Amino acid sequence: MTGKRNGILKVDYYDITNASTSVKQGPSVGKAAIGGPFSLIDHNGKPVTEKDFFGKWTVVYFGFTHCPDICPDELQKLAAAVDKIKETSGIEIVPVFISVDPERDTVEQVGEYVKEFHPNLIGLTASPEEIKKTARAYRVYYMKTEEEGSDYLVDHSIVMYLMDPKMEFVKFFGKNNDVDMLTDGIIKEIKQYKKVKA
């Protein structure tokens, strides 16, 4: 119960405890609310939704093609890890790049960009509204900075998301993971997942 006494808002301890418990638990206990439906366009101009990735293990990275160093470094790391995972465990990972700069990242631009990193890397872009919706679902932060004419950077979260074959979030990997840590971490998560499902 909340109520006012002498002009001071009084909140019951019970309410606070309840609210903080439900915030901690999120929509489903033990699973972070990351991911969800999206409707984007791939680097070949084909409409793509999350359902196109069902049945596959996917690693999703949000970035932009004009990124000077961080995105290329992260995508090279992801490409190396994808090859290493296949080599050491036989597991196929689908690497996915989602642009947070829809104004400049056209289908053609994204197509040229993903070719530089891995033959299986799928590049996705869309309208600013769709990108905003997808970024929100994945809890990704991005914001334009240093605008000089048409030249600007996009500040964004540097995270890779491992998604299971139902496109449900399993684990995220930050910038501090090198290729080996990323490879081992992904293999470990997939093995654990398979053990639980067995």
C-alpha cells in the first residue's frame, strides 16, 4: 500500500520487496529477456526474420560499416572463432552482423562489408524503426556522435550474443574475450545446453 501522511509519500516495505523481486526475475525466472522477433533485410536484399535462424546456433553482433576499428576487430575475432569451433567440435555457428547505422548501411554497403570477414557472415539492415525495435529487444545501446556534415560515428554496445536453435538468448560475450576465450565459451555453452536437453 502507498499513502500520504503529512504530505510525505509513504510506501510499504511489502510493495518495495515485491517490486524488486519481480524486476530481478524478469519475465521468466533464470532467463534474461534478450532477443525477440525481428523483420530485417539481409545483404542480398532478402527479407529475414528470426525464424530464418531456427535450428541453427547463431552469434549476433550489432555494429556499423563505417566503424573505424572496434567492429572490424570484433568481426575478425568472431570469424576466427566460427572457424575454430567448427574445426575443434564440428559445430556450425551462423555469424550475424546487424547494423545500427541504417541511414548509411544500405543493403549494398552491408553486402560489401560482410564479404571482408567471413563467407558465412550474414549482414542485416532495415529502416531506422526496425533497427531501433531490434536493438531494443537485444538491449543494445547505440547513439550517433560527432556529427560533422555527413561524417559521424555511432557509439554502441560491444557485445556478441549466443542464441540457441530457437533464437533464444544463451549468453553474451564482451570485448574482453579473445578468439580462444570466445571459442571455448561458445563450445562450453552448447555442450551444457545439449546435456540439459538430453
